Amino acid sequence: EEAQTVTDVVPLAILLTRKRDGMFKARAVVLGDRIDKAGMDLFAPTLSMPAHRTLLVETARQGDYLVAFDIDCAFLHAQLGPDEQINILLPPEWREANEKPVKRLLKALYGLPQAPQRWYQHYAGVLRTLGWEVCGHEKAMWRLKSAKVPGKYLKLSIYVDDNVLAGPDKREVDTQVEKILSKVAGRVIQPSRTLNG
């Protein structure tokens, strides 16, 4: 596989969005559509809907516990490789007086074509160090033998930075979520309402 080299300078844009709670969010985004993707391996697994539904149905059928959590700024956890020379143009508002506007990009910033793949590779490495194993047929599904309930597994589904972890023991599920979030910053998503009222 050839090293990917970018000699041109890629602009950086600021994307402003309004969140569901009314707050505003600003995100720096590389204008990745200006990068030549010819010959680049960009595949990053994402969870299929049948796999997600199967996880939810199995969790309900077995009476397992389920926790949803989100990884903060997921792509920024992943480093670019030393052979990936990507230069970005900083907006004037982000530069000091007399500072050069062109910088080398070190992290897998949003908008970068390879960012999803770099994030998945980083996250997969984190999960492996915690004892998780990937599903052979669905690369965005992971499992871990339960230490609390013999013969059972904890199951984890990943859709980019959104995660669902289910298992037979509530304390074990919560502990595993804490372990993951100690390696990659994120937050547990609290249900907006209960099913009983």
C-alpha cells in the first residue's frame, strides 16, 4: 500500500450547528472534498440495521441491561500516520499576528476522507486492550465474556461514535462503559423518558 501524500493546502472551515437542546456547537472541518482520494483505502465498518435490531431484540428477549453512550470528538482521538502529509489553511480568526497560516494536520479531523477509518482503527485497538473481540461477520459488533454470568457475553455495537453496550449484569455493563470512557472521553446517554410513564 502506497503512502498517501497531499502536497496542496486544504482549507479548514468552521461548521456551526444548533443542537436539539438549543445550544450551538462549532466544529473545525477539513474541506476533504478537495483531497484526491484515488488509491486511498477509506473503508471503516459501520453497524448494519439488521445487526442493530438483532442486538436490541436479543437484549430484550434475554432481559439484559443496556446502556447507550457517545464518544466526544471521536475522530480527534485518532492520529494520522507519519506518511500522511496533510497541510491545512487556518482561518484568520485562529491565527496570531504574523503566524504562518499553513499547519500540518496531526489528528484525523472531521471532513478528512480517512478520518472514519483512522477513528475505527484507534477505537478497535482500545477495545482489544480491554479484552473485547470483534464479530467475524459484523465488524462493528464486539463481545466480551461476562465475568459475572457464566456462559454469557456482553455485546457492544458501534455506529461511528454512538455505542450500545448490553449484558446480563447491570454492574458489569456499567463498569465496562466506565472502562471504555476512561480511554476515550464520552458520556452516557440518559433516556429522555421511561417506558412506564
